[in-house]
Amino acid sequence: MNMQQMMRQAQKMQKELAKAQEEVATMTAEGTAGGGMVSAVVRGDMTVESITIDPEAVDPEDVEMLQDMVCAAVNEAIRNINEESNARLSAVTGGMGLPGMGGGMPGIPGLR
């Protein structure tokens, strides 16, 4: 492969990676806790889209349990979006670590 072909290949991969990063930013993933009583949806850009709490999960005598369930649901959603994001990006990069990726995606904290 000559230098010109390598440059074209690199430019093509760069465009595909940029497209994949845009797709990842709009992806969502859900996490649940308490047997589904609490659910959280997180976007690929690591913003929380929604939190849903079943009214039966609300016990004024045990607010700490509800707080724990919310944290667990959000953390699960983050793990799920990270897995989905990594799968999407690996499809573009062929699983190779790219310089400057820093184990994640620039501008999208938490993606590894």
C-alpha cells in the first residue's frame, strides 16, 4: 500500500469514526433497580434522559433505599451505554486502539 492509499484509508476511517461518534451521542440505554421499580435512561453523551420511579418504591420511612435504587439504575444505564458505544466504535475501528482516543471518546466523558 502506498502513502496515498494509506492517506485515503485514514481519511475514510476518520469520517466513519466521526459518524459513529455522532450516532453514539444519540444512543440511549436503560438501567433498572429494585426489580424494575426504578429505571433510568442515559444518552451516549452521558446525560440522563429520564428517571422513572414506581410510586410503590416511595417509602417516606426509607428514603435511603430509594436513593440507592436511583443510583443503581443510573449506574447500570451508564454501564449499558458504555458497552453499546464501545461495540459501535469497535465496529468502525476494528477493535484497534486509536491514538488520542484515551480509552474513550473525546468530548464524551466516561466512554471507554
